[in-house]
Amino acid sequence: MSNSEQRIATETALELLTNQQRRQILRRVADTPDGTTVDQLTQHLRGADSLQPDGNGSVEHRGIELHHIHLPKLQEANVVEYDTDQGTVHRGREFQDVLSLLEVIEDHREDTSTSIS
């Protein structure tokens, strides 16, 4: 990586990961190396919501948040490439760095909960 290309700031990556829906989006994109569609993401989030005790908001509301908030934030940070015309989402230049950070956080949480038991 050249000096002219900046890596994503840790603060930016952490801010993106504070939202559960964005973490779910990252996991889904990680599971679909050839990309996914907004419809598939919406269905994935619907399924994840049904497993959450505090699952709030309708499917339509989740779809609106996905389209207008979460995907644009992830795209702005170059974590995903979001084609609004085609309705597709692919991994962006910074995807792997943010996914790696998410995995470290999740691994740490698992290690911590295991050591407490």
C-alpha cells in the first residue's frame, strides 16, 4: 500500500462496528465472496432480528435503514461497494481490515465469557 493510500482509521472502524445491523451486514458479505443483493441482506437481517430478544423495527424500517444509513456509511468508509442501481453489495477496499477487527472483538468476547464460566 502506498503512502497516498490511507488505511481506515481505527476510530472509523470501531464506530462502524458499534451498530449491530452493520456487524450483521459485514458477516453476510463475508459469507458471500461474490457479493450479495440488498434484498438478500434484508432477508438476512430479518432472520437475525427474529433471533434477537430486542429485535425492534419492521422489515420495511430495517430496509430503509439499510438503504439510507448503513450501506452508505459502509460505502463511504470503503468497506463495501454499494451499487444502488443494481441493488448489489460487494467487498470494498477496507472490508478485510474491518472484518478482522470484528473477529478480534468477537474472539475476545468469547474468551472472556469462557474464562468467567
